[in-house]
Amino acid sequence: MPHRDEKVSMLGHELELLMGERQRLLQVVGATAALVASLDSSLLPQGAIKSANLVSSSLNALPEETLRDALAAVRAEIEKEVRVRT
């Protein structure tokens, strides 16, 4: 059974790595969503409009639950930073 235990341990480690990566990606997506929501598209330079549309379309294509998780991850990060500063 040592071989099986080793595989289980490796899978557990890989799962932890993937969950950490997911959390970081959720923070990026959440921060991006917050940034896009705060933009006034009429004030964007012409060269940035295409990129902003691409980001907006990508965010809109996400499942609602994923976007909710992403915004929650950013909110938690902002609250953590505020606590550290005070």
C-alpha cells in the first residue's frame, strides 16, 4: 500500500496547488471586473476600447457563480489590506 499512499499524497499536494492557483485567478478576475465596472467607456483612449471590450466579453462569459466567487475574493483581499493599514 505504500505506492497507493504516495499517489494519494501526490494528488493531495496537486489539489492544494490548483486550489491556490484558482484563488489567485479569482482575485485577478475580481479585480478586473471591479475595474471594468468603474470605467467610463466614453473616456477611454481609442486604442484601449478593443481591449476593454475583450475583457468585458470574457467576464460576461464566465458562469455567474465564478464571477461571484471572484468578486468575493477581491472583497476579502481589500478588507484584509484595510485591516493591516489600520
